[in-house]
Amino acid sequence: MVSADQLADVDPSALYRKSTTVIRDTPGYRVFRVINGVVMVVMCAVIIIPLLNILALAFSDGDAVTAGKVTLWPVGFNLTTFSKVVADGMFWRQYGNTVLYTVLYTLVAMALTTTFAYAISRKDLPGKAFFTWVALFTMFFSGGMIPSYVLVRELHMFNTVWAMILPGCISVFNLLVMKTSFENFPSELEEAAYVDGMTTYGVFFRIVVPLSKAIIATMVLFYAVGMWNSWWSAFLYLTKKDLFPVTMYLRNMIAGAANTGGMGGGDVNAQATINANIKSVAMVLTVLPVICIYPFIQKYFVSGVMLGAVKA
């Protein structure tokens, strides 16, 4: 039996030194760290350098862009293209459409994905394997573009907001990641909630969802970015310019397929300048909102992917 006086004489730092073991890096691990660091630097350069080049092209003079003089820094600072686009009312109308589509699509997709994933993550769900197989089947096989187009027309969704939202509102990949995350959820918490008299909906909304913020934030990012950058659905299902997303506006500018709201006419030299760097301006305007939002949810993104990828 150790007395209180004996415990008082013990040096805590000495106990810590005795209890800890110094782990030295092996030569193989040091080599791995060096290689890993070099690979990470190369990957960062591959990502950052093209982005800097696009920014430089967007703010450079059209003649310098055409002559290939622009690398990572603007040459002949120019805001003509930006001013032309920003002054166009149709641009802001379609930008607002993109915000609306992104918000509605993300809400609908998250509602369907979270509930479906939670249902098929339950071990006691009758027919769990069947429902999971149905989801996986749609991941590898689809009806194709023409049947999807015919279906949207027959459901009277053509040239409506819902044509952008309902088709493809569940990503099977996101569904499976969220299902795995829910399967790793401690069952003891749910059992305790059932003992306290909670229903299945109460357990889901009051316990599972609040404790799954990381994976939910990750899925919100996936869905929102996917819809923000989407233009193919609008190309197929929309013909009214008032319903176009901003990606269609930019796509038409790049391809020269349409001149919306005052982009044509004017001085010939000014128009040549616009045509020279319009692709870069389009990319900057499209990517900018995502770049601004991503840093605020990066921590949820990393932890959410890890939670969905590790099977307990």
C-alpha cells in the first residue's frame, strides 16, 4: 500500500519519462516521407499553376493573350470583359437561377440521400440487400440520354425548374458513403433513445443527424458544387433563356453559340479583346463562389470523407 506522503514525493515528469517510449523513424519511413512530400508539392503545383494562369489571362489585354505573352501575371491589365459581362442583366438573371437551382437541388438531394442511406444502414430493415442492390444497379446502368429526355417531357417538367432538380437528385456514390457512415454510428445511443420512448424519426432527426454534421457537410458540398457547375441538364431540358443557369450563359459565350443581352455590337477592337480572354473570365466567374465557400467547410469535408470511408 502506497501512502500519501510517498505519492507526494514522486516526480510526475519522471513517471512520464518512464512511461513513454521514444519511437524513431525507420530509414524506409523517412524515405516515404520525402517521397510523399515531393508528390504533394508536385500535385499542389499542378493545381495552383493553371489557376494562376487562368486568373492572369482573365485580367490581361486581349492582344497579349492572343500573342501568348501571358503566363502567371497579367499583361496589360484589362477589365473590359468583366465590365461587359457584369453590365448584362441576363447574366445576373441566370446567376440567380444558378443560386436557386443549387439551393433547391441540394435540399432535395440531401433529404432523399440521408433518409435512404439511414434506412439501408439499419441491420433490421427487411429487404435491405434488395434496396442496396437497386441503388447499385442504377450506379452502373442507366436509361440513357434519350429515354431520360422523353421521361422529362412526359412528366411535363420540360422548361421548368424541376427539370434541373429532380433528374439525378440522388448520387449513388454519395448514398453509399453516407450509408457507411451511418453504419459506423454507435448503436448504443439509438438503443438508449428507443428505451426512452423515441420513435425512429425522433432518433434520426434528434440524434443521428446532429451527430453526423461532418458527413452531411461533405455531401452538401458534393451536391452543391455538382449543381453549380452543371450545364448539361439545362442544355437538354431548357430552351428558355430566362431559366438558364449561369453556366449556360458562360458556355454560350465561350462557344459563340449565342450572344445574350448586349454582348454583340460595339467597337470592333473592344469585341476582339473580349473574345481573346472570354474563356478565362468565364472560368473565373464560375469557380469563384466555390473557392470562397470551400475554406469554411474544409474541416467537415476531410473528416466526413474519412468517416464515410472507414468501416468499423
